[in-house]
Amino acid sequence: MAKKRNAPPGQRQLRVGEEVRHVLSELFTRGEVHDKSLSGRAITISEVRMSPDLRHATCFVMPLGGEDIDEVLVGLKRAAPFLRGEVGRRIRLRLVPELSFKPDMGFDHAQRIDSLLKGTDDV
């Protein structure tokens, strides 16, 4: 039976996504990623969404304070092969997913809602 395109993610997708998120967070916390755009930055991995076949992982990231997000995304793209290799070493999967990185706009959205609720909308 075919899955619907807009079906919610399955339990396995959620579990693998969370494991990938933990591995990436650990790598950034321990400073194991050596890229000039990423060194010395606190990067939050808020979510990892897995494709239904677990071959692709979309990682939603935000540097602390949201500063220089474009530079961070370029650095993450350069570091993706290293990060993928580390994910493959630390998680037992048949196929190691390709990693792609996108900015997490949830923080901006939450801040906008908060300012609207407080009545201090600066936009």
C-alpha cells in the first residue's frame, strides 16, 4: 500500500531523525567540526527530518543569536561529508543518509508571535 505524500512521519523516521540530531549536536558541542565558518560558534540543531526511505536527512539549524546564518550554512555544506561519515560511524543504519541543512525559522516565528502577544510589534 502506497503512503500518502502528506502523511505524518513514521515512528522509524522520527527515531532515526532524533538519533542523527543527537550525533550532530554532540559533534558541535565537543568542537569536533573543524571548519573556519563553524569554529567557535554555538549551533543549535532543532530538528532533523528524515525522508520515508531514510536516505535523506534535512537538518534545521540556527547559530546562537541567528548571526551569520548564510556563512554557517556554507560551512555546514562543506562539512557535510565529514558529518555524514560520523553519523555512519555512530549509528547503525543500512544506508547513511545524505545531510542537507536549512535555517530554522521557528525561532523568528516564535519571537514574532511573542511580540504580537505583548503588543510590542516592531515589524
